[in-house]
Amino acid sequence: MSEPHRDTTGDDDDALRRWAGGDERAFDALVRAHGAAVYAFLCKVTRDPELASEAYSDAFLKVFRTGGAEGRGHFRPWLFTVARRCAQDVLRTERRRTRTAAAWGDEPRPAGDEPVNAEDNDALWAAVQQLPEPHRSVVILRYRHDFDSPEIARILELSEKQVRDKLVYARRVLRKVLEAEGAVS
């Protein structure tokens, strides 16, 4: 699994202030601090590195255009919210492309046919990839990116109870899948 999330709130606040003051290197610092985690999250959500890359670019472009999370709360949860929305847009566009290609008789590339990243527990993360949205995102945000329930609720625009319910459901489904595969007893 990835390293646990290090609290960057103070660093983010400082970078946002510097960026608001015209220091473009401050934006680069934000991208360096959060870029890898955002990309990993987007790979899991889209199940496709190319679509994840597109959503990643869109997300950081939106962040750049809006000037950061000033007045929106903590930067990191807000950034993941922007990234999730960009992923949804990219997936919607990909579905349209696929339908259009099918209508014209072209062979579309199915989203998610490439492996995303090798994880410490391949069987577990393969099972996570089979979860429906938003259950998959809740698990990824909790266990890969170390967000707590209130932060996940903000990112996914759910109530905290919905987040907890989705985690309970996801754990139950994952246990059944892994037991059926003999990965756990």
C-alpha cells in the first residue's frame, strides 16, 4: 500500500498564500505535494491510465484557474473533489465516444482493460476495482489515501453516514469475493 498521508495543511496554506501573491513556484509545490496521490486516485476511479491522465490535467488546470481552495476549507479534500468531478466528466466523454464509435462501426478501446498499478495485495485491489461507484472511491480514499469519513463525505458529496454505510457494504462484498477466491479464510 502507499505511504500514509502526511498532513500538509500548513504547507498548503503557505503555498496558497504565496501563489495568491503571484509566486508561480507555489503552484508547482502544490502539484508536487499532491500530484502522485491524485493520479493514483484517478487511476483507480477511471480504471484507465490514459483517462486518469486526462482527468489529472483537467483537475490541475481547474485548480490553477480558480486560484486554489481559498475560502473552501482544506486544500487536499477540495483538490480530490475537483479531481473526482474531472474523472466523472472524462468517463462521461469516453462513454459518448464509445457509443459514437459503436454507432459508426469503429472498434472502441474499452476503458479499464489495462492494469493500473501493482499493489501490495493484488487480489484485494483487484476486488476493489470490481466494486461499483461510489463504493470503490470510498475504499480508495480511505485505505489508499488515508482520508477520514468527514473528508471523504466532502470529496464525494455524501453524508458521513452514507460514507460509513458504503464502507460497511464494500468490506462485506470484498470479504465474500476474497473468501470465494481463497485469498482469506
